[in-house]
Amino acid sequence: LASETDVFDFYVGERSVCWFDIVCKGNTRHGSGLIEHTATEKVQFILNELLSYRIQQKICFDSNKQLQLGDITTINLTKITGGVQPNVVPSSFTLTFDCRIATDNYEQFKLFLNDVIQRTPKKMKMMLN
């Protein structure tokens, strides 16, 4: 792990790095209207789900002093891209995530991501890259 001191922590079973993009597509029009089924609505759904998982992991970590950072899965949104004009609702947004998956959590995390995609409302089409 990165360290601010001369002491470096290391783990025998380090977490797996998982970087991924989620592309959310939706209706686009002039920003003066109330457009339904936009990419923004999909972004909100995805962020709510993934950040809820992140909060659960933080609660688990904070409540058990025997756990080390390598024992939990971290999720961090690192980039959002989309849109080209301030008065047009974008047709898509790309969310980029940096996840570090605990050594015993890969299959569970994969199931979680697939579940989020399956639970996305039908009008909200997503592509997981």
C-alpha cells in the first residue's frame, strides 16, 4: 500500500485491481425541458448502488478493528465524462471506477455488478465495458 511514512504495509494475498467503465446512454434534447429516460437518470441509479456497496464495506471495516484494508473491497469513482454543451442533455455518460477486490470476494463482487445491471430499469440501457 502507498504510505506517507517510511513504513510500508504489505499483504501476502493482495487485492485484485478491477478498473471498469460503465456507459450510460439515454435520451437527449435541449436542456430547457424535462426529458425522460436520460443518461443522467442511469448515472444516478448506478452511483446509488455502487456507493451503497462502498458504504457497507466502510462500515464493516470501521466496526472491526482486526480488519486491514486488504480485507475489504474498495470502490471509487475516478472519472465521469459526457456532454459537450451546457444547454444540451448528453446522450451518454461514462463512469470510470477503481475497485480493489478483497482476495475472497471476487465472485461475490462480480455477482453484485451483474445484479446491478439486471436491476437497472428497462428504459435505462447500460453497457458495461
